[in-house]
Amino acid sequence: MVKGRKRKIRIIGDPILSQKTKPAEKINKEILQLIADLKVTMLAREGLGLAANQIGVPVSVIAINPKGVGIEAEPFTVINPELLEISGEIEREEGCLSIPGINEVITRPTKVIVQGLDEAGKTIKLTAEGFLARVFMHEIDHINGVFFIDHLGKTRIELLKNRIDEISQSRK
């Protein structure tokens, strides 16, 4: 078992967060270390999920914390996640470890089906509903270089611009 370490979470304004990540080519020592670090960092920050680019690694790996949404299961990762299906719609408040202090109501699907690889390299297919579906969508957005605030209307983004700029400047 690889021992994970807490890593610094990148903040909005960091260019790596706005870029689409690359697929993991193979599961090697580096990917297993990344997975361990993602889990440790996510849990240390009490996150519901975390994408690899949020800790500075531009690879398509996401970590999910089911306990954070009331599901008794251990944190897990999905390597190279792909959305197979989305359905339903619900509005709910959402926040992000990379944009601390901002929470906004956005619309997300109520159900998603995601396919990817587990830590052993086996193909997995997961169905998530409710808040867990929101977490999957949020993290998959991250690996595609998209923030949750990108789903807001132009007027709302304009109203948040000064706060976002302050957060972005605080990372320097």
C-alpha cells in the first residue's frame, strides 16, 4: 500500500486548472502515488471529491469521498473517467476547494453513469444518483478544465468577478 501525503490544492487562476487533463497511459508507481495523495489531501480538507489537476497533476484521475454525501463506503478513485449517461436535473448549492469561500446554486444531473479504471486497472462502471452524481460531475468538469462557476450566467459571474480575482490573487 502506497502512503499518501497531503498536497497543496491549486486555486482558481492557476493555469493547470483551466486545461483539459491527459489520460493516464498506465497504472504505475506514479499513478498509485497520485491516487494515495489525492485521497489524503481530499480527506484532510474534508472534500467530497478532488481531481488530480487540483493538486497540480494534469492527469485524468478523480477521487470521490462517499462518506461526505452520507454513503458508508471508503474513498475511491476513478482513472480516466468517462460519462456514459446523464439524466434528470436539480438545482443545488455547490462549492469548490479551488475557489474557497464561494458557493453558488447550479443545475446538475440527478443521475450519472461513469466508466473508467479502478486502481488495479480493471474497467469499472458506476451509477451515481443524487448528491453523489453532483460530485462526479464536478470532478469530471475539473479534469476537463471547467469550474462549477462556469455553469453560472454571465451576470452572476460578473457579480462574482471581484471576489474571484481576490481569491486568485491570494494564491500568489
